[in-house]
Amino acid sequence: MFNITTKSMQWGEETLTLETGRVARQADGTVIATYGETSVMANVTFAKEAKPGQDFFPLTVHYQEKYYAAGKVPGGFFKREARPTEKETLTARLIDRPIRPLFVPGFKNEVLVMCTVLSHDLVNDPDIVAMIAASAALTLSGVPFMGPIAGCRVGFTDGEYVLNPTVDDMHDLRNNPDQRLDLVVAGTKDAVMMVESEAYELTEDEMLGAVTFAHEQIQPVIDLIIDLAEDAAKEPFDFQPPDYSALYEVVKSAGEAGMRAAYAILDKQERVAAVAAAKAAIKAGLTEEQLADPNLDSALKKLESMVMRSDVVKHGRRIDGRALDAVRGIDCQTSVLPRTHGSALFTRGETQALVVTTLGTGDDEQIIDALHGNFRSNFLLHYNFPPYSVGEVGRVGSPGRREIGHGKLAWRALQAVLPAPTDFPYTIRVVSEITESNGSSSMASVCGGSLSMMDAGVPLKAPVAGVAMGLVLEDDGSYGILTDILGDEDHLGDMDFKVAGTENGITSLQMDIKVAGITPEIMKTALAQAKAGRMHILGEMAKAMTAPGEFSIHAPRIETMQIPTDKIREVIGSGGKVIREIVEVSGAKVDINDDGIIKIASPNADSIQKAYDMIYSIVAEPEVGGVYKGKVVKIVDFGAFVNFFGKRDGLVHVSQIENRRLNHPSDVLKEGQEVWVKLLGFDDRGKVRLAMKMVDQETGKELEKEKEDAAE
């Protein structure tokens, strides 16, 4: 019934196994990849013909985590996996980016790649396993795919690179000073195709070394996929790339001059209009047969690409007239919104981000339900890209894959410089509204986010800036590296290489390649050029703000206190009664964690102090000889019981009320009366003994005469 093919190898600390032929046999390609006890199934299907008139490559990648894989039931009311989580969306992008450029040019048949996590051992992250499974399934399917690729994760500890560190090693790097890197690299046999990282101020050489290490480590995995394909691959799909060279020559001769004139216009909106007019002029000179050719759009795009690329490589001239290593003009403004906790407007050329910071309490932390367990995040960054930012109309809905991916890139870049939660016990939410866009809005979000948080008074370890690099690589090996790329340079170029960091090092690196990869020499040059650009941007940002600003009067104040863990129950009280009373009386928010750390939050300093005093009175122990203010709660024949230290009561004997003989305590006291008492000590049974006559009942000060008598 089954024709099963299995290949295995030792890879790092675990065994990697690829299997096909057992499940999903109607798919064009199916592979189950297992690493340790983490298993992911990848299924590939593709349409056998393209839809008429389709002018793009419709590749869709889905990555889905099934909770049963980790022996869990989904949270929430429905108990079923619903919309993709942020991790699922980011992993789908992680797989899509290195495989998309490797389909044969001109192939426009619909392709679907589905990766499903079947088992998770809570040690090995399934994202790398899914990438390998997807590559293997594509290689077996017969689709015109110029792979295979493979990927791996790299850590950096004590100056050594670590292959495929565990999930726990990569979790919450900000609070793990021993781990300085979470890097994912994907590539082919010959070249690196994709890089994604979160780093903690690594040097350019350290990052380049990590990428080189990763490319070396994926080679045996690529060999394993090839070995599997030799035994189990289907016949290649019969596809011949369309030949539209004759049409291209007609388009080129008719419109090259007009296209060059259009691309000489510096203003984006005017240039877009001129390019559209140049295309219309070209079409006006074509025959009906040529206009009906499905490859016309490809020919027009090739002409645009040729014009832009030849100017860069041959003449060192860019679309907007800049030198290859020049950054567009920058304007930085802070405190642009009156009621927000922190705000900044960062403008670089025709790209602009309005970035707002909000400070919250522990109640505002995001609870993330992941396969490896629930955890909280106190740093959130959300990125929004509305249609008006590029002068277009369009549907506005929930964040798409691009918005989630760009937001996560900015989050990674800023994560490394955040203060420790113990030093700054706030939840930080940063929102980047892209109000204009012409290249690298994610890096504008990094710069604006850094300024916005500093404006909110967040004590960042250092400001962070980011810059996007581009590449034009010609067939003869000549190339040009572009600093701070425009949208068209990204669209028509060969590389999108984003680098963010401080003056001391890189905090995030993301690279996507549209060609068959780049050499280490090109990457080293790009990193050096990116560093120069980053330093320039940091200098411009410093003109607006060099240190954290004043704390907004609208932001909550948070004080922390540490109590013994055995006192937590007393502060919370039965059914939360005590802590609810503290919140109601003080007006402050109170959060307690399992370690005994209490966060007290309120815009009002008096409310914080009142809550602090109430908690302190519960957890602290009164000192013998100390003077305290209390309230009479009960009067008996032999004295009065006084509540003097939180919920603690003590007895003032009738002989200790005044320096005269009283017939009954009620002669001078009544229930509810506030009095000053001194703690004398404890009797044999641990009962508290108090005295009033030693304390001035007006001022609360201990009487000197009584001190002297006690000394005698």
C-alpha cells in the first residue's frame, strides 16, 4: 500500500529524518521532517496551468501549529485553532522568502505550500524543521523549483557559534546576557538567500561570521534532500519559460528614451505619473496582437529594471540623484502629540513614521499562548501601513503578513536596548503609523520608535537606528550597493538588506535576495556601508534628543517593593479580599508575582504611597520600643485593645493608659478613638503589650521623662 522512502542523518545534537510516501499521497509533494521529537509535515500542490491574464506568481505558504503537537488544548472559548498567531505568520514568511526567488522565471501557476506541526518536543523549534520539510516537498513535487534550500538557527555564546540552540535558550534573550544572538539563515548549495536575526550589539564581523557558519552547517541537509529526491522525486513538470525577447526589443526601442526621462524625475509622485505616461506611449505604438500578448507587462517591467539598473552600475546614478552611499534628508521631531506618553515624527526623504509610545502596568502585558507554554511580554510594537501612505486607495482591515513582519523586525531591533523590567517596571507599547512611504518604512519605525520611547522617559541603553541597503548585480559580476533604498530600487533591485543597531553594534539584521545569492565579499561591503549609514542617521537623531525626556504627567507611576513569599497570601487575603481593599482605599493598581515582587501603579503619588503603607503594614513586623498610631477597637475592664500595625492588635493595660489611677478604661477612651501607643514587647503567650502613657497623645512623640524612668 505504501511506498515509503526515509533518509536520516546526525545534525548537531539531534537526528534529522525526512520521510515521504506514507501520508497525503495525493499531494504533488509531501515530506515529514523530524528533528529530535519535533515533526512537521509539508504538503505541496500546484496548478498545472496558469490562470489567463495572470501577471504575477501566486505562491502561498501556510504554517500552522496544532496544539495537540505539544499535548495541549487551545485556550479561549472555542477550543480550536483559529486565526494564525503571530508566530505562525512570521514562520510562513520565513519559509516564503527564500523559496520564492527560486522558481523558474515566468512560472505563474498557483503553488500552495502547507506546513503543519504534528509533534513538538519543546526543545527544537519547529520553524527550522518546517523550512526543511517545505524545501524537500518542493524538490519532490516536480514543480520548476531551482532548489533545494535548507535553513538553520544560530546562537552566539562566549564568542562561539551554536547550531540550532534550544527553544529555552532562545526565549527572552533580553534577560539572558549569555545569549547574544538568534539568527535564522536559509540558503542553497552555493549562496545565502535569507537572513533574519535578533542580536545584542554584535559587530559586523561577528554577524558575518554567524551567517557564514550557518551556510556551512546547512550543506549536509541540502545533500540529504537531494539524496531523498534521487529516490522519490516525481518527473519534472513540463514548463518552458515564455520567450518574449522579440516583444521586449519592440518595447525597448519604442520607450527607452521616455522611460529614462521618467526615471530622471526626482519627486516620487511626479515620477510615478511619468512612468505611467511612458508605458501608455509605448502601448500606443503597439499592434493589437502585441497588446494582447500576456508577456507585455513582463516586458515593460524588464525595461524599467534595465533603465534603473544600468544607471546604478554604469554611472553610479540613482533614481533620486543621490550617490550610492548617500542617505536621504532626515528630520526628527519629538513630543509632537500633547496627551500621549511619548511621540516622535521621523521623516527620511519621502518615508515618514509617526511613532507613539504608551506606558502601562503589569495588567497590560500581553499573554502569549505558545506551543512551548504561556508567557508574558511587556514590550509590544505594532506597525500600520495605510493605503494613503503611498497615495493609493484600498481596503483597510486587520494587519496583514507584511505589517506583522515589519513590526516584528522593528521589535527585534529595539528589544536589545530596553531596560531590565526590574529597573523599569512598565509595559511598553510602541505604535508606528506609516504616514508616507517610499522605501524602508520598517527602519523608519526603528528610528522613530527609539526617539518616541526616549521622549516617554524610557531609559534606553542607547539609541537605535536602522537603514535599508539594496543591490544591483549584473550578469558579468559588476554590482552596486545602495544605501537607504527607495521603493523602486527595492522592487527592481536584487536585494533588500536591512540593518539596525546602536553605535556599538547590530541589534537586528534581515536580508532577502532575489537572485541566486550573493558572495561574502558583497555582504561584507554592504555591512560596512550600512554601518556608515547607521552612524549618520544616529547623528541626525541626536540633534532631536540625546537622553530620555521627562516622564509624562499622563503616564502611570509605578513603584516596586519586595515582600517575603510567605507573606503573599496575607497581602492577597481570602478570595482576594485584602488586595481589593488596598486597591479601593488607595486608588492604585497593585500587581503581585510569585516571587514576591509587588508593582504599585497610579498617576497619583499619594495613592502609591497609601498602597505602599497598607502593604508594608501587613508584611512588616513591629519593632519593640517603636511608637505607632492606632485605633481603639475594644474596651474591657482591664484595658483596651488597639489596632496599631496593619491588622495587628495589642492590649494597653489600664495601668498603661495614663500616669494616674483610672476606675475604668472608658473614663478616657472610647471605641474608634485614634491613639498613640508604644510597643513594650510580648508576654509569655506571645500577646502584644502596648502603652499609651509614655507617648504624647497630641504629637506622637515619646515623653522624655518616661524614657529616663525606663533607663533607670
